[in-house]
Amino acid sequence: MTMKMAKAVVFAACLLPFAYLLFLAGTGHLGVNPIETITLFTGRWTLRLLLVTLAVTPVRRLLHWNRIIRFRRMLGLFAFFYACLHLSTYVVLDQFFDWQTILEDVTKRPFIMAGMGAFVLLAPLAVTSTQGWIRRLGRRWTLLHMLIYPATMLAVIHFIWKVKSDLRSPIRYAVALGVLLAFRLLWIAWKRGFVTVPGKRAA
């Protein structure tokens, strides 16, 4: 499979959840609380795609599959796409553009504050994902895009605080994020010679 075909397959796969959501809406299968269903659905897919985006580098390093890095930007942009759907559901369908209530929610409800914080951190990453911005920012681009780490942490916290009771689902996302972050910390420690791996030397 050529890279162009592979990107088309990944693009279609990332759109499938959205198509499924449209199908549920069109057939009246969103349940007794459609807004809550859409909110949870788009929120979960935002988190999933953020985690998949963060998993690209570990997969590349462990499997020496360098070509996978070419999918990272697309995955990140789709994560932001679902984040936009998630936020739009709250602003448009839930609050009907009641900005005063929205502002009160952001300041008084911690889980909404965390979610808004995650979105604010993701927005500049989406805006600066083009080749033009990469050239303009130079090394600063890499530093800026490290915001995906606190953004994903806030997204997980947002989910945990939103659910409150049955934490099994958000905890799974938290564990996955913890594993990905632990890998990065161990990789940095190995590269700097703080830890050793049998049979390998830090480059």
C-alpha cells in the first residue's frame, strides 16, 4: 500500500465515528438524552484520538516504523475536530449560546473549566499544524506542540470529574495516558544515560 492510500484509509477511519453519529441521529437512536449521548460520544473520541496521536512516537521508536510519523498530524487534527464537535454540542445544543451561563459554568464547575482549558491548549496546535507555521516557528514549533501533554491531561481530568460515579471508563484513559507519559520519561532518561536497557546503548 502506498503512503497516499494509507493516508486515505486513516482519514476514512477517523471519519467513521462521525458518520456513525450522523447515522444514530438520522435514525433516532441517540437515546432518551440525545445531547448527553452526543457529548459523551464526541468527548470519548477526542480522548481516543489524542491518545493515538501520543502513541505514534512510542510505536515509531519501539517498532522502528518511521513512516508512521506521517499520520500524526492528521490524527491530531481529527482529535481537534471531535473536540470542536464536543464543545459545539455544549455551546449550541445544551446552552443555546447563553454566554452568561457558559461563563458561569466555566468559572464555577471544575470539570467544564478543565475541558475548556484542554480546548484552549489544543487550538493553537491545530492552527500551527501547517508547513507554513512549522517554517515560521522553527524550533519553537516543537516546544509549542508539547502542549498536547497538558491538554490531554486536562481532557482526562475533565472526563473523570464529569463522570463522578462510575470511573471505570475515564480511569482506563488515565492509565493509557500514564503509560504513554511513562514511556517518554523512560526514553529521555535512557537517552541521557540515567537508565540502561540490556543490549542497548543510548545514542
